[in-house]
Amino acid sequence: MISEKMATALNNQIKLEGYASFLYLSMASWCDKEGLEGCAEFLHRQSDEEREHMLKIFHYLSEVDQHALTPEISQTPHEFDSVQELFKQVYKHEQKVTHAINELVAQATLENDYSTISFLQWYIEEQREEENLMRTILDKIKLIGDGPMSLYYIDKEIDAINQAELSAEGGAE
Ligand code: OFO
């Protein structure tokens, strides 16, 4: 059993992960509309991952005899200024999630809630990897610059990153 306060904080995290899933879904749709298929596929996969992150917390709350609540998700943006701006937003959102996870760990530590501390370890590692991945993408985008063929090369690059992520996931199974 974990505290009510901890359960509320974890339910808030469900909301944040759910928002991330919908945000990346909206971004995938925008990329599709712009003809950026590689980016769209990457973001669809990210969106699915975020849903899994949300569900992991759902199951954890049930396991510790607490009530997981389906979140109300606020409206995500539908339009983005450019693919460069879009990935900056992804990185910013991941930083926000990392901050929220750190806050959860701090709360669990304060309460000597070792079960939740242990549960959150997976998220700490996941966020380190995600932030690193998004920084790599932003670096590539910067290197490609904004010449006439830049969108083509950005899309190709993100597609390659997506394929690498997919095969890493396959290898992990
Ligand atoms: Fe679940 O927020 Fe990133 O990975």
C-alpha cells in the first residue's frame, strides 16, 4: 500500500504520459500531412511508447491497491511552425517529464516508499535515454541546416533513427 498523496502524484504522472502520447500522435499527423513520412513513423512509435508508460503506472497503482484514474487530456496543438520547431517541443516536453519523475522520486523518498522508488527506476533510465535521443535528433537537424533539400534529409535521418530504435526493441525481446 502506498500513501494517498503518492497515489495522487502518480495519477498526475498518468496524465502527463497520456498528454505526451496524444501530443506525439498529433505531431505524427502533422508530419504525415507535410509529407514527412519518416518523422511521422518515428512519432507514431513514440506515441505508442508514451501510452505504454502511462499503462505501466496504471498497473502499478492497481498492484499497490490504489485507484488508477483515466486522465482528462487537455487539447494538444494541431499545427507546428516547422519540423525543427516540432522536435524542439518534443525535447522540451521530455525535459518536463524528467522533472516530474524526479519530483515523484523525491516524494517517494520522503515517505520511505521503497516500492515506488524501485518502480520509478525504470522511468529514470527511460528519460535519460529519451532526452539523449532527442538531443541527437536536434544536433542532426542543426547539422543539416535549412538548405533547399533540408526537409528531405531530416526526414531520411529520422527514418534511420526510427529503424534503429525498432531493431533495438526487437533485439530486446
Ligand atoms: Fe514517458 O515520457 Fe518520455 O519517454
